[in-house]
Amino acid sequence: MIEDYKFGQIRIKGKVYRSDVIIYPDGKVNDSWWRKEGHLLLPQDLEEIIIEKPDVLVVGTGNYGLMEVPASTREWVKSKGIKIIVHTTEKACSTYNQLKKTGIKVVAALHLTC
């Protein structure tokens, strides 16, 4: 579960991360997630997530929502049978926690700044 988020940092299971993260269904955190074009989320940025075959992908677009998730990326994710939910990172954290409580296989990909 995500315990806290504020601009530039997130706390997950007591550990603070200061770089963008992916949280996998088993709770493992990848804190070296980087996108090819920074503030543009492309399908190749999500390949390691698709391998996990989650039911839902929750994307946090940053504190101010500046990371763009184009329609083509959303459609690509949907074509893999995965529901995608895109929010500012604060709302994405809340959504992720709510989904996690239901037992749904969920992955969160969260941009922590901008």
C-alpha cells in the first residue's frame, strides 16, 4: 500500500522513494522507471508492466498532471486486455490503494514530480 505521496517523493511500506516508480502486484517496487521521452508515456515505457498481465494499470501523471498519456498508448494498453486509469499522481495513489484492497491484480506507474 502507498502510505504517503507528496511532490517528488512517495512512501511505500515504510520506504521513501524519490524517483518515479512502478509498483507490481506482488508489492515489488521498481524505482528506476524512466520513460524514453520523459513527460510522454509511450507503449515501450510499459513493456515490463504488460509482462505482469495486470487487470488494471493505474498511471500517475505527476503532481500537476504534466506527463501526457496519448490516446494511442491508452489504446495499446487496452488491446492487451488491461484497463488503464490515468490521474494526477495524488489521485492515482488513492485509486491504487482502493483497488489493491479489493484483491484486483493492479500495477501502478507513478511520475512523482511535475
